[in-house]
Amino acid sequence: MDTSFAPEDLAFRDEVRAFFAEAYDAELQARLNNLETFRDAVIDWQKRLYKQGWIAPGWPKEYGGTGWNATQKFIYETERTAAGIRDVIPFGLNMVGPVIYQFGNEEQKERFLPRILQSEDWWCQGYSEPGAGSDLASLKTRAVREGDEYIVTGAKIWTSYAQYADWIFCLVRTNSDGKKQEGISFLLIDMKSPGIKVNPIVSIDGHYSLNEVEFNDVRVPVANLIGEQDKGWTYAKALLAHERTAIAGVADSKRTLAQTREFAAREVNGGKSLLSDPLFQKRLSDIEIELMALEFTELRVLASVASGGAPGAESSLLKIKGTEMQQAVQELKMEVAAYYQGVLPNELTPEQLGHDFGSQARQSYMYGRASTIYGGSNEVQKNVIAKAVLGL
């Protein structure tokens, strides 16, 4: 693999840097950090990306994608994280959008894809259920067809940003005969439909982004069914492959590790910088080496997808190692913060505390405990690899 950038790649990198410097201003960042303005600020940022033509790097050009090659995608992600810019909300652009353009009919493509690209609709994901998380095929939410509608009853859980969502894409059971993977359908449901109730879940980091979504005899037009009835498991697996590849978060882990290195350089340990401690240096270097190896693995997968392939068992590998590395970086950052990460918010100002990253280190560590679970637990991903690669 040739890892050097061609002149045109360097020119593209400069273009990305210039755009981020101009478009992602301090006023926008302040709104993104404020819960009251968060939703509108996200939409504003994504509309700026859409206007630039960069909203959907992973989409085919015929549907509004960028047409970037694997190197350009890598450069974009690297520069995004280096600038501290949040990624787009993935549920519409990175999850349901690809399912619609791969498996939806022409009417569905014309109806939903432009609105996803323009951030006119905020989507959330209705997969996990109470009692059916990693064992997704055991879902109980039912959809019974009555004429031109489905009547949906059940509940979804751990639904990120459902409080903001206009639409939810759901896996529902339409047939109980045969294997549990059979008889599952993929439905698009308007969140304004009568019978939908959103119950907030406050996570361990003290933030509110998760929800339980109840469906009480919710009527959904049959026109909102993706593909064939009872074949939704096929579409769900395609979506999960894209999701798990994105969950790896290599570029974000590299940025967090670089920040941790800076924090360690400022931290005094025994009269010397913590960064000079041999044991700390070894831990830092071990993580850097693992991240480098993971980065090259991600590049190989991106190159394969760019050549017309689809992420398969490799996405499970990226998910496993990527989330393990996220947690390793978060743990190291917590250790640099030491006792200061235990101070609860609002007890002391950053100036009084002396460690402005202490609270953030604790929050990211706490939320990060879930990364090896969501998107399919890492134990399940190991089974996927064993079956797909080793034939076990």
C-alpha cells in the first residue's frame, strides 16, 4: 500500500482545512455545546456541509455523494477530528440513507434521500429492545398488516436523540414462523404518528441522549416498508456493517490520545512531567502502535469499499478493536486527570479545580463503557468473525 499523498491529495487537504476554518466558527461551536441550541446547531452545520457538497462522503455520486476515493475520505476524517469538529448525526446519513438507496424503491428514494441530504428530517434508530439488544433477532415489536397499513405495537430502547427525531427506522416482526431471523421487516415510521411515546433515559455520564420509544397501535403506511415484507434482516445486516465500520472511530481516538499527551506533559509527577515517566511512556506508545495498525486496517476496508466491495466481517473486526482502543484512550486520560476526575460538575470551577479536562475525562470514560456493547456487543462480533472468516 502506497501511504504517501499525491500532489492532488495535498491540495484537497488544504481545501478541507480552509473550509473547516471558515465554516466551523466559534459561534456555531458554542451552540453545539449548549443543550438548548444543540439540535438547531447540528442541522445548521450539516446544511453548511450540504451546501459545500460534502454531506455524504460514503454515498454514491448518483444519489448525492461526494465521489471521493478512499484517500480523500481518510483526509477529510483526519482533518475533521484534528480541528475538533463533531461528525454528522449518523442515523440518516450513514445508516438509513444507504439502506434506502440500496433496497428502497424509486418513490422512497425520491421522497426520503433529498431530505436526508439536506437535513430536513432528523432520524433515529429503532433496533434494540428491552430483552433484545445484542440478540437483535429476538425482537418482539410487532407489525400486523391491515389493508394498506401496519399496526405497530411494542417498544425500542437506547434510542439516541429520539427526542429530536422526525422519523425512526424500525425492525419489526411481521411473521413468527421459521427461524427468528426470518419474519422481520424494515419500516420507516413518522415520529409524529399517534401512539408514539418517548421516555427519556439519563445515562451514567449525566447526559440525556438516550430514550425508550413506545408504540401503541401506531398506524404505518405499507408504502413505508423497505424492500420485501419478512426480509428486513437482510437490510438490517447491511446497515449494521456500515454502522460498525463507523463505530471504530480511529481518527477521534487519535485526537483524544494527542490531547492526553498534552495533558500529561503539563502534569507534574514527582517533580517531573508525567510524560517523562517510563511506565506512562510505554502505555502511551502501546496505544499509539495499536491505533496505527487499526488505521491501516481501516484504510484497507475503505479501499475495498471504494472499489465496489461492501464491508463484511472486516466491519466487525474494526468495531471490536476500535471500541477497545477508545476505552484504552479514555482510561489513560482518566489516569492523567487522577483524583480531579472525581469532582462532580458545578462543585468547582475549572480554575479552582486546576484540571479543566477532569470532568470531561470522567464523562467520556463513563459513556465509553457502552461502546463495546452498542452496535452489537464485541462478544457477538467475535462470533460473526468466527462464522464468516473461520467457518466455525
